[in-house]
Amino acid sequence: MSTIEKINLHVRQLPRPLQVEVLNFVEFLASKLSGGESRQTDVLWSQFSISQAMRDLEEEAGPVYDESDMKEKWQ
């Protein structure tokens, strides 16, 4: 079995959010080869950082705020 086949097999078994992380990392590695490394690297790391910070938050039930919760209104 080739390396690509092994990677494909493992990635298929991961949940979707982890597949996205793998894709982000692969794109990061590919950008290092393409010459636009510095700007593309910054963008990819930013996306990766945000995805890590926000992971599992979609499923959390957060508080619901309305106008009665405001202490001051902007005029």
C-alpha cells in the first residue's frame, strides 16, 4: 500500500472536523513549496488557529441575550 493510500485510509476514518484540520495542514505544506510561502502561511495558520479555537463550540448551547440584558444603549 502506497503512502497516499495509507493517508487516504486514515483520513476517511476521521470525523469531518478532523478531516478539515488535515486538509488545512496539507494546504499549509503545499504552500511552502509554491513560493508564496510567507503570506499564504500566515493565512493558513490563521485559519487553523480559528478552527482550533472554535472546535466543538457549534454544539454548545450558549446563553441567549436580548435588550433587557443591556446596561447601556448606544445612541
